[in-house]
Amino acid sequence: MNKLILTIGVASSLLTTPAEKDGTDVYYSQQLIHAMNNIEDMKTWVSEDVNNGRMEAEIAEFYFENLDETYGFINDFYEKQCK
């Protein structure tokens, strides 16, 4: 649970764009890719928790929905701004 909260917090903080002194935006595409990989890892951990009886399937589904949504936000941003 703490890993989930921490990773989503890190991922969402990566979506904020730092600005250079001249006002241009800086995008760190490698960080976004890393954040998306972290989300995929978290989905694996949630699945393992369900399989090991540490989490109920209904709660896991809630996590999957949020992780999928967060992954989509990051991926959309990456596709539009970093490619």
C-alpha cells in the first residue's frame, strides 16, 4: 500500500514541468518512461498480493483502475510532449 502511494506521488510529481530561467519548459522523457515502468511493477506487486491472499480482489481492482489511469496520463503526456 505504501509503495503504491509513493509511486503514484512520484509519478504525478514528474508531470509537473520545471521551467528554465528563460521560461521554456523542460521535459525529462527518461523519467516519464521510468515512472511508467514503476507503475507496471506496481501492478505486478498488486497481483502477487492478491494471489498470496494479502489483498482482496475488489481492492486490487480499485488499484488497477487508478494505476491504469495514471499510466495513461503519463503516457499521453510523453507521446505528445517528448517524442
